[in-house]
Amino acid sequence: MAVLTRPSAPPKRPAPEAPRPSNRWARRAPLLPALIFLIVITQLPFVATLVISFMKWNSLDPAGRGFAGFDNYVNVFVDPDLRSSVINTVILTASVVLISLVLGLGLALLLDKKFRGRGIVRTMLIAPFLVVPVAAALLWKHALYNPEYGLLNGVLTWFGFSAQPDWISSMPMTAVVTSLVWQWTPFMMLILLAGLQSKPIEPVEAARIDGASPFQIFRYLTFPHLRQYLELGALLGSIYIVQNFDAVFTITSGGLGTANLPYMIYQTFYQAHEYGEASAAGVIVVAGSIVIATFALRVVSSLFRDEASR
């Protein structure tokens, strides 16, 4: 008669030992030089800017230097030039981000298809984003917008139009927005193309078998999947474009109603020599960028969580 025996329980593994403080410091020590360098380069100048923003400081009147409280921050929104620059910053950022997202989505949908020469087309479309911002602004100002030898007026002449408009003078904000859209559309395209290539193919194939049209597939499957990537592109683009200085300075020199907040900071600091007011405007730009970056980090975290759950 066989005797049944209860199987022995597997031996318990010893609990992992908590890392000793000395071991933790040994792992973190190589990061300390980079951390100190980051603090010295970024945080200390910002702290100095924050302190100066509460001071009345004009280099042309050194005797009048003193504590100003929140007067500099109030002047940013009360001064008509600074207030209009805030409005221009919002208009410029919103216009460039929205137009770049729409164009980037169209190009991403195009490059998601397989066709001959797709690699060459992709490289050519990415090229504008690799151009130095000042060089891109100079290209648009002289090679395209110039009323005498610019490409746009040359095309109009080739088609038989006698008018030779001065594009920058007649539509200054549109000229700045167009140059920035040309440069930032590839960035949006890359983000959205990554989203398209991470889309699961099984629901799309099932929808095609059930007779769904391409528009229905885009509306009910592709677009909801790209929502987070659209948010990420909008947030990252806003962080960079809200701080844009090169295009405004190079194309219009801040004139014709195109001065945004970064340009007004430059003008207030270097021409009016109002260090306190310029610092206050800079702190406002940094605060707005931090708010946008916070939302961007949340979107990136949700994307990583979605990818990990698949």
C-alpha cells in the first residue's frame, strides 16, 4: 500500500537586505559633479533673477536702486508695450502650435504609408527642424520675403503678376508664424509618426473586414490613439515657441506689432536698462514654461504607462 506524503514546502528565500547608506552614496557619488554643474548653471542664475525681479534697478540711475516688491510684476501687465507683448506671445504660440500640428498630422499619415522613396522623403521633411533657428529666420527674410529678389515675388512674376508686395511690412505676424511653422512642423510630424507606428494593427484589420471606411478608421481608431501624442506635441512645442526670440528679432526686429515677451525682455534689459522689470518678465516666462512642462511630463508618464500595460 502506497503511503501518500505531503510535499515539502519550498525553502523560503531570505529577504533582500536593505542597501546600506554607504552603498547608496557610492552609487550616487558619480552623479554629484553633474548635479552641482546643473545647479550652478541653471538654478543659481534663476535665483539671482528672482531676487532682482523684486528690486528697482536701472543701471542709468544707480542711486535709485532699492526694493520694489511686486511693482515690477504689476508693470509687466500694466505697461501697454509689455501687455501687448504677452498677447503677441499667446497668439504666436497658439498659431504656430495648431498649424504645425495639423500639417504634421497630415505628413505623418502620409509617411505611415509604404511607397517608393519614403526614406528620402522623410529625410527631406525632417531637414527644416535641423536648421539653426537664426539661419532659418534669415533664409525666410532674405531668400523668400525680400521684395526685390525674394523667391515668393519671383514666383508671382513667373505667373504673370506685376505686384511685388513687401511681405514683412504687409503681414508681419503672418511672416513670423510661417517661418516658425516651417521649422516646427517636422517636430510634430516625428511625434505623431511615432504614435502611428505604435498603433495596434488588429483593431484596424478587424474594422476593415467589417467594412469600415478609411475616414471611419481614422476617426474612431487612429485619432483616439493619437490623442496623447497630439497633447505631447502641443505641450512640447508650446514650451519652446513661447520662449522664441530668434524669428522675431531676425525677421521684424520686434517692430510692426510682432514683439513677443522674450523680445520685450531683451529690449527692456539692454535698451531701457530696467533690470528689475526685465527680470520680472523673465520669471513670468519661466513660470509659464514650468506649468506647460508639468502637463507635458504627465502626458509622457501616461504614454509610458500605456506602453508598459500592453
